[in-house]
Amino acid sequence: MLVVREITTKRDKRRFIKFPVQLYRDCPYFVPSLYVDESSEFDPKQNGAFAYAECKMWLAERDGKVVGRAAGVLNKAYNEKMGESQMRFTRFDFVDDAEVSDALFAKVVEYAREKGMNEIIGPIGFSDLDKQGLVIEGFEEEDMYVTPYNYPYYVTHFERLGLKKKIDWMEFQITIPEKVNERLDRIAEMAIQRYGYKVLRFKKISDIKPYIIPALQILNEAFEKLFGTVWLSDKQLIDFSKLIMLIGNPDYVAVVQDKNDNIIGYSFMAPSISKAVRESRGRLFPFGIFRIFRDLKRSKTLDLYSIGVKPEYQNKGVNAILLREGFRGAIKNGMKIAETGPELENNVEVQSQWKHYEHRNHKRRRCYTYSLQ
């Protein structure tokens, strides 16, 4: 007998977090979230997004065994910003069984109607820092730590449930060249000479600390008009800065200032930790943390976590400078490929920058919509 119930206990929350590790146990492309990160993500005391959002979580069980999970997120800030009445869903994972996916999605629909919403969208989380999108192309490509993976059968279930395309994200894999792209280098130097930009270079990660929060505040301005984004709280920015301090390498962190020393752009890249997190099944201890630090030294894949430029300085060479600095570090350290992470399909300006490199569009993920009207 199938039972779907709302999570109210710490035990059920643990089972909610662990379920994907069990579901994808034999999948070589899946990368779990770190248990500590997921636990914090759904804790109102730790996740700053709860200042403007609320959430419900459900488990689906059959004969005492977990066979699915789902969460509904009401992002009040985004609804107010966009004049929408949307309920989001996230962490929608299930065995290949229509009864399970139907029952879980029914809970999301019930929650949305209870709150007076007229649309459901997802998979999309609390904010742009959260995992989002259903993989619809690239099932045999290794996942990034910051993105969710899913089996191909999810697409069939979503379509059967009546979910339709809202928007897609595209992901690119870039071959890192043996030397800095000459055209990109020329654009970067011309911008520095023309506008008087200053490029901050760091010798050790602790040198970055005074600049982190002022730099990350640009993230809110740079992404404000993009789909699904909301103004991140101070706590969310602080939490992101802690990630940078933990896995950051000065070779892959860059900050650009204008001629008056105001920060106008930043980039944060880091060696991939996907292999380490998969081997540790999402656990930091006892060996996960050592595997992560191992990969930070040995990985030949560079993950492009975040690049932000103040709107008034976009199309003025700042992006070229940031990419050049990051790829300089990658070339110096023998990196082979770079992973972009999700980019909105209509964000052609961002995608056009990869024309300077050998690249391939190897993954596509989708945000779906479901009308309640």
C-alpha cells in the first residue's frame, strides 16, 4: 500500500535527504548533494531563503520503504516581484511507478491550491543558488555538484502528469586551450586601457575575504531580471562566501574594480568535486572531506560556479577580463575542460562568449509549468 505524508520529524527529514543516494546507487552520472547542505537547505533557522519563502516536504512509502519524495516551495518574494501566483516544486524524485509520481504531485497541487496559487513550476528551488531543472538531454553526461540529475523516465512521468515546458537551461563543456585566447586577451586589455579597470589578483584564499561580500552583492543586480531569481538575503550571501573560502583557490577567483576602486565584477571557479562527493555518497565524514580536498588538487575539470558583472558595466569588457583571469589559472594548473552550469536558453549574450573556445552543448534541463486555472 502506498502512503504519502508530510514530513514532520527529523527521522523523516533524514530519509528524505538520503532517498536519492539509494535511488541512484548504481548510476555513474549522479552526484548527490552533501547531506549537511541539504539539511541546512530545509532548515528555516539556517537557510536565509525562509525570510521570504515557505516550504512543505513529503515522503512516499510503500510497505515501509521510501519510494519517492517531493517538496513544494512558496517563494513570496518572487511572486511579489513578478506579479505571479506560483508554487514551486523541487526534490521531486521517485521510482519508475506512475502511482508514486501521481500521488506526490497531487500533494504539490493540493498545497498550491491551499495557498491560492494559479500555477506550479519546477523543478526549481528557493533561489538561484539552489539546484534547478529536469535533465531532458545529456543523461549520459557526468553531473556537476551544483546541478540535479535524473533518470530519463522522469520526462515521461512529467509529460503524463500534464506538465509543459516553461523554459530551458543549457549547459556547455569547454575545452581549455593551451594558451589564453588571443582575441579575448585583446578585448580584456582594451577594456582595461579604455575604462581604467583594475584587476585584483590574490596570492592566497584568505586575501580574498575582505572582497567577498561586496563582490557577491553584485550577484543580486546582475541576475535580477533573469527567470526565477530573487534578491538574495545577506545570510544567503554569507553562506555562499563560506563555500568560496572552503573550496576556493586564488588562481580561479577574480575581482575587477573601476577607476575609483568600486567592485564591478567577480568570478568564482573551482576544480570539480563531483567525483569526491559521489564516492562519499554525500557524506563529509569520515572520509568525504579528505576526498574533496584531494579533488581540489587533482581534478582536471573546472566548474564555473558564478560570474557577475554590474549591469551598467556589462558589454564593456569586464566579462572578458574575468574569463581570461580564470582560464589563465586553469592553463597554469593543467585543467582540461570547464563546465558552465545551467544558462537560460534565451541568454544568448552569455552563451556567445563560448564562441572563443572549442565547446559543446552537452546538456539541457527544463523548468515545467502546470496550470491550476
